Amino acid sequence: MFNPGHGGPTRFAPIVTAAGSAPTLYAAQSAEAAVCETILHDVPLTGGSLALGAYASHFDTSLEVQRDLRLAKLMGDGLRRLSVTPQQLTATNGDVYERTVLWAEAAHTAGFDGIAWMSARDNTAAAYVFFGDRVAQTDLAITTDGIGPFAPGTRGFSWLSGYCARVGVELLVA
């Protein structure tokens, strides 16, 4: 569930602590925002295509938080309080992740359980990163509300293809 720090840099990970790398888990308030923040992250907003390998092994899972989480708010008045804009922090490209991850490290050092921000790719829903050394897997329960796998032939593929059609993205199946 939580990424122990493998893979390339992301907006808010890896977080380096005195104890090593803090595991992280990205989530979103809606399935659309989750898709936009993951498999559509690098697809231009003007549209494009998505190769089978970029989505077929992904799936949508719905989580229910089991306790109150203390999240750093990097949206609305939270950004204003920090005197930064979304374009400087939460709506940036990957070429500045070495700077944006510093904000996650600061939130972690301040004792937060994670971060909440408005998805730049679907600005109708919040996106989240949870710190795995603060949020236990038992703090997040998997529900039956998720869409499921996105592989061709599944209910999830039907949902994903419908959503992608609305945002001008073609799903390639071969």
C-alpha cells in the first residue's frame, strides 16, 4: 500500500528523514482526480493517447479513513498563509520536484500525517499524500466502492475509457 521510496521522484516524495525514507501513499478525493494525478499525469491537457502498459495494471480502490488525520493544507488559505501560489508548489512540472519535496519534508518535520492540496489536473477534487511512518495501514480501510482494475474487458476499463473520452485521451488497447 505505502511506497517505501522506490521509483523516481514525485511532487512530495521521497521524504528523507533521520530514520531514512518515509513511506508515502498518494490518494485523491475522487476517481477522476486519482486518474488525473497518476496515469494521466504526463498526458498533455490538450489530449493524447495512453498506451496499454500505462493503465492496464492500474486499478481504483476506495479508502475510508479510520481516524482523524492531521494534514498540511496546501490549498486555499493554506497556500496564502505560506505566501506561495499553486504554480509554485502544487501545479508544477516534474522538473522542480526536488524543490516541492522540501515542503513535504517540512510538513513531516512539523508532525503532520500528510498533505492535502487541490489537484491541478482535476481542480474539482483534493489530492493527498500520507506519510507511512505516521499513518498506519489500519488507519485506512479499503471499501467496496472502488472501480477496480482498468485492464481491458473489466468494468474499470469501461469507466476509464468513458472518462478518457471526455478529456480527449484515447486508450490504446494493443
